[in-house]
Amino acid sequence: MTPVLSKAAIGIFAATFALAMTGSTIAPVNAADPGVSDTEIILGGDHPFSGPASAYGNIGKGIGAYFDYVNDHGGVNGRKIKWIDKDDGYSPPQAVQVVHQMVEQDHVFAIFDSLGTAVNTAIRPYLNQNGIPQLFVATGATTWGKDYKQYPWTIGWQPDYQAEAILYAQDIVRNHPNAKIGVLYQNDDYGEDYNAGLKKGLGSHQNLIVKMASYETTDPSVSSQISTLKAAGCDTFMIFATPKFAIQAMVFAAQQSWHPLTYLNNVSNAIPYMNAAMKAAGPSAVNGIITTIYLKDPANHARYAGDSGMKEYNEIMAKYLPSADKDDGNYLYGVSIAYTMVDVLKRAGKDLTRKKVMDIATHLTETDNPWAYPGVVIRTSSTFRYPITQMIAAKWLGTDWSPTGILVDTRSMMTTAEK
């Protein structure tokens, strides 16, 4: 399994590399932009096709399928998209290496949808120093929106982790004021972002947190952490984890006859993951779990039976990824974020430059993404870099996620976070 650097090591590595690149031979921002010809746009990405977060590799495959679909329908303003997607093993050093290859050898126009908070934190200084767009990163860390002045070439896409955790916290304060909260979280910036949001949302009620248990991405399992949270008397369980460990958490809790009120972070709520937990430990492992959604669910066949966007998605999957499990929400995530990328390229027109693409990505109002949950608008401005701020709570009721309540816009939460 590929080792993952600590937060301190990541910071040192990234800072050292940024300084080393001062004398780089890469073209300055005002030079002719590479990766664009009369017939082609080269985009690069990196995803974990191996390692502890390999389930997310399907996002990159979904992106590739959508780009193939676009190319077969004429491309973007007369150009075809060449998608170079490399395995980074969810490892920051490996990500830095493959991103350098794509920039310096493959001459990509932009880096698109690199996945993971630690990964994107490691590659961000290099890309920003060299004026290379780091577009729509696949992580909801607050830093992508908050630190845009320092890193103007970077922008996120999905809802912010802190805002998501604030929504869970507000639900606890409102409906479960005597909760005894136990938290399982990944021991890096990804997990800490969720923890920060939970504490912000609880406000003066932070004493409701009874126990917090962390895990490393190199750990074989989180069984001992579940035992610790159960022993502490927790009756409310926050799972802030990537899919492998989220599934384990649900399974081990059920196997230990611990059935708390459970909140599951969005990035690990794909129906195949829920089915895997249910298969391993029975329906009690998942029933009643609460999460948030902002995209349509490809596994909810009844809800989206007549939906035109889902019909298009199924057609894309059938032609370009025929052997894949189209119910896996990671593929739909890839298709939907690729739609936004293509939308930006289309708006940039024939005169395609990195600066122009960043300007469009930061002045975006996209109301017609076919795979966004109804009512979700993807919008940015020069001073607001959180493209998706709307989510709706959902509860697992036997076979799929059932939306509850109304669509909530967390925009004001993120505006506050920037100050």
C-alpha cells in the first residue's frame, strides 16, 4: 500500500519544491499556452487507481467516458479533448511526480479534477507558480475557496466539507440536544476539515463530543477505533472517512452490536458502498444513516426513471464503459464534473488561453448540469470560489437514499469562513 505523508511532511515537501522551481524552464504565464492546437486540447488529471482510496479511481474513468462522448459529438469548438489520467495512489509525492510529467513532458493545458486534499495541497504551489490551471479539484476542503488570493489558479467544485459538517451539527443541536457524539476521522487535512465544521456547527454545544478517534490511510482497519467509541458511551456517530474505512466503520459497528444515530460524509455514501456494508453485516449496519446529496443518484432507478439526464448518463456508460457498474456514484460524479469542464471550455471559445479559462471558471453560473440534484446551481465569482453550495439531507431507508427536508444553501457559511 502506498505510504501517505503526514501533514507536516506534505507542507515541507510542497514548500521545498515550490522554491526549487524558481528556475524552472516551464513557460511563463504570458508565453504561448501549451496543450492547445487547432484540433486538440490536452487535459491532465491524477486519481488513485491503486492504494487505500482506489474506489475513487472510477471518477477518472467517468471523466474519460464523458470526454469520449463529447469528442464523438464534434468536440469543443472544433477541438477534441485528449485526457491523460495517471495513477497517484492517493500519495502526495507520487502525485507531484505524475503532475510534473504531465506538465513538462505531456504539455497539458490544465490539470483537472486531481483527487484528494493532501494530493492537491502538494501540487498546488507548483501549478500556481507556473500559471497552470488547477481546475475543479475533487476535494471539498475549505482552502480551495478560502485561499484563492494566494492560489488564484486553483478552484474546487463539490460542496465544502466544513459546510457539510455544520449541517450535521445543526441537525444534532436541533433534534438531538442530549447526544453523546463519537467521531471517526482520517488523520489529515481532509478529516480535520470535517472536524472543524462539526465544532463550528455545534458552537457552544461542543461538549456533546465525547470521543474522537482517528485513523491513518495505511491502517488495515478501524475496528479498534469503533470499539473505543462504543466503550466511551457514544450514541451518535460521525463517520468522516474515505469509502474503504467508512464501509468498515458501518460493518464493525453492527458486528459489535453498536447502533448509534449515524451521520456519513457525502464522499463515502455511494449506494454500492452501502450495499457492501449491508451484505457484510446486515440491514442494521446502514438503516437510518443520514448523509447529504447534491447530485442525482444513478442507483435510484425508481426516482430517476424518466429523467433525461439519467437516460443520457446510462447511454454514455453503456457505450464507453460497458463493463462498469453504472450504479456507482463515482462514475456519475466524473461525468457531471466533466460536464462543467466542457462547459467552461465552450464558453472560452476558439481563442483558448489558460487565463481566459480561469476567468470563466471564476465567473460561472451553470444551471443546466444534467446530473446535479434538481435546484443545484454551479456558480462562482472572482471573490467566491465555492462552486456548489447547495445540499439536501438524505436518510437510508432500506434500499437507497431518501431526500428529507429542503435543499439548503450553505453560501453564507462559506462567506463567513473566508473572513
